[in-house]
Amino acid sequence: MYVIKETRYGLNSLLTFKCKLCNSERSVWTCSSPTSENSDIELIHHKVNTDDVNGIVNIGCGYTNLNSFLTIVGVPPISQSMYDKEHKVISEAWEKLAYLEMEEAAMGEKELAIQCGEVDKSGIPLVTVIVHGSWAAKRSYRTNYSSLSGADWRSARPIQLRL
């Protein structure tokens, strides 16, 4: 058998082989193939591409770093549009998870406020939250905790939230 065609889907490829003896053709996916349990091939492409983009983002790198790594290990790079598509999927999932985690934490704080009797006249729990509303423009590395934006952790003020 010999390869007669390759169709790429980001980091997954469909290789088509042809038999020298009987001229039959057979196609094989490089990352995985659909099974009777998972016949949705789009999920397979999505998973391998999403996993690789997720991995590179989790170590603090991006598109150029991913393609540099892929080139070094001998894997063809992915397109910018494929990277952007997968990055969007990951970002939306992280945002949704972060919201759910914050909501769960807020409900926990609400229960604690009720247990401690910290409620207003209407019985609504009051939770103290400290925020500063800025992102430090300069990292501290344990020295000089100032921020170029003029706000830092020392400018935080407690507020009351109604949950």
C-alpha cells in the first residue's frame, strides 16, 4: 500500500492508501477514527486541535509558539484561522467555568452570611467583598508593589453585596 492523498483538518489528517496488488483504497485518520460509539468526526478534529491549543495556552504561549514547537517535532503547523477558532472555543469554556465557580463561591458566602446573622432589614444576606477594580500593570516579584496605573492592592475598599 502507498499513500495517494492526505486531507488535513488542523492537526488531524485523513490518509488515503492504495493497494499495489488489488488497487483498493482505504482511508485512515492520523489521530483517531470514529467508532460506533462516536461517529461524529467533527468532534475528533475538534478534540485534537482544541487539546493542542489548550495545552499551549496553559503554558503561557500562543500561535507562533505552537507552530514553532510543531515544526521542531516535524508536524505541519496549523493555520491562524484554525488556532483562532479553537482559542475562541477554549476561551468561552473558561469564561463559563469561571462564572459557575464565582456563582458557587457567592452562594457559599451567602450561606455563611446567613449563619453569622449578617442580613439587612429585609433578610437579604450581606457579604463583604474587597475589590480594587484594576489589574496591576507591573509585576511585583516581592519588591515594589506599585502599579503604573496608579492603583494597587493597597487601594482596595470593602463593599457590601446583596445576594
